[in-house]
Amino acid sequence: MESMRKNTKGQWIALSGLVISLILIGLAALANQAAIAGYHSSNAALEFPKENIRELNSHTRDNARIIKDLSFEINSTSNETIPFIFEQLFDNYSTQIQNLYASHGETADVSLVSINSTNGTFGIDDIDLIFVNITYNDGSTHYVSQPEIIEVR
Amino acid sequence: MRKLSKNEEGVSILFEYILFSLICIGFFMIITTNSDDIFMKTPNEAVMQDEMSDIGNMMSTMITDMYLILPENGYIDTEYRIPAKAGREEYMINADIAYTDQIIEVISSSSGKKVRVTIGGIATTMPINGTALSSSTNHVISYDSRR
């Protein structure tokens, strides 16, 4: 057997080693570029509290309708007026929303501005618009809707 | 005559030395004169292109998202964070041409590099304007229905 030092029959192996190492260097450069691409755009889509604000809005709309129906139900068995019951129920809802949002580090507040009716009386078909102030703040995004006009008919 | 491929006798060591030296000197001359282009400018271009279109897309995403939840009566403002430099250069986000062209530009003032991102036709229903420098401390997008 020839000694390793004098054996020169390894040209192709040496050459393929070089080619493979060059390919690896190229791949590493590509992978490094790919790692930084698209961070900010995807981060903006994730971090911006779009869904939170939409939920707060649609919950408030839904609940205004539910509260209206509930206050008529309660009114049939109690002496309180409908606006009074409505305000009480809405205050409850407001407290719950504040606690819920505070538990994931956001400030949210919904407060009743006015209950509007077309002819001044508060019958089941008369109350049509509820005005509500909605504010939301998560530290970087500040949302204020005052008033949010909710149709409850 | 032996075949050329089987002939293992090459040039003399002295001549080989001169040949190699000349090749190496030529090679290194080319490399040194172009080193700034090859090692700094080209990678910087690639990184800037990536980062600037990334930031343009971020602005486009945020504006579209805000547009979806705008209050009818009220206001919304949101802070965002962007890197002070793309590659080695500061840049400016320019939304002033959004109204006519439906695009947002990210421009580097030092090299003039420019990346444009569309905002999907929002500006026809709602005017969008303003510029933001990457080096300023606060960046805010805001909307107010009363303005």
C-alpha cells in the first residue's frame, strides 16, 4: 500500500469538497437574509389591537340591545322606570368590561351618554338610539368613540 | 509522443512562482479596488431593500387595519416602532402622495433609494397624509373624525 502523503488519486474528492463548501456558504448567506425579512410587517399585523377594538364595539352593540330587552322585562315586575333600570344594567356591563380588559393589561371604558326615543316616551318600540362613549387604550393604541350611536330598535 | 493529459511535467518552479505571483497580484488589485462595492454596498442594498419594503408593508397593514375600525365620531391614534436605520441609512416614510397615487413611499435621503408600497385604494375615501423620519423618537398614526 502506498503512503497517504504520496497518493495523489483524490482530485475529484477534493474538488467536490470545495464545491460543497461553496454551496453551504451561499445557503448560509441566503438564510441570514431570510431571517430579517418581513419582521415589521407581520409584527404590525399581530400587535395592532384591531380585533380587541372591534370586539369591544360589537359587544357593546349587542349588549345595548340585550339590556334594552332586559330592562323591559324587569320593568314589568318592578316600580322602577325603564331608563333607570337601563342605566343600572349598563353600569354593571361597564364594570365588567373594565375588569375584563384590565385583566389583560388594557384600559377599556364604556359609559352611557343618553337613551333616545322618537316621541319622548320609553315604550318597547320607542327607544331607538343609545349613545355610548367607548374608550380603549393598550399603551400604544388609543381609541375613542364618543358617542358611538347604537340602534336598538 | 505522450498524451498531453498523461504528461505530468509542468513548468519550472521559478516560472510557476512568477505566474502565480502575477495572478495573485492581479486578483488582489481587482478585489481591493472593488472591495467597498462587493463587501459593503451590495449587501447593504439587499438589506435596505428588504427592510424598507418590510416597513412599507407595515405602514400599509397598520393603515388598512385602522381604516377597518375607525370610529364614526371620535378619534384613534396608535404609536409604532421602527428601526432608526435601514442598512446603514436613515429613511423617511412619505404618505403625502397617497391621495393621488395610492402608494406610500419609503425613501432614504442619503442614497435616494426608494421603495413604494400600495395601500389598496383607501385614500380615495379618506385623505391620508404625513411624513415620518426614522430617527425621530415618536411615531404616531392618528385619525380624528372631527377634523
